[in-house]
Amino acid sequence: MTTFNDRERAEEAKFAMDSDTAFRVAARRNRLLGEWAAAKMGLTPEETASYRTAVVQSDFEEAGDEDVIRKVLGDLTAAGVDSDEASVRAVLEEKAVEARRQLMGES
């Protein structure tokens, strides 16, 4: 019985660690996406820092990436930047890879 309990605890710990890693990757990805969008909109460094935070926070509105994509695409469109949903999704994927690399490099 002890082996089963040990195995169960190990699985729970792995799940918690994987969940934490996924959260950190998503937050880093959103921050990187915010920096990219801020550069496209020509924001100042102070505005960029604030915008990065706003993009990260937008991910808490609903499950999935739609809330982040909707925010960034809406802001780019409002700023007069020529962009579409497909290009924002492509950059989001690129930033996910970059975020994972950065976090794995820190470990």
C-alpha cells in the first residue's frame, strides 16, 4: 500500500509542477506578445510596461487564448496597425516557444 501512496503523491506533485510551468509559460508568452504589440503601436517604454501587464491580465478573463488575441488585435486595430487574427495567432505561437525556451534556460 505504501508504494501506491508514494506513487500517488509523486503523480500529484508532477501534476502541480506541470500546471505551474504551464501557467508561467503562458504568462511569459503573453508578456512577450504585449511587448511585440507595443512595439508595433510605437508605445513609450513606460506605456509598454503597462501594456505588457494589461495583456497578461487579459488572459484571466476566460479560458483559452481568445481573450488575449481579442485584446491585442483590438488594440492594434485601434492604433491603426494593419494586423489580422491569423498574424496575431502566429506571433502568439512564436512567443510561446520563446517563453518556454527562456523558462527552461532559467531552470
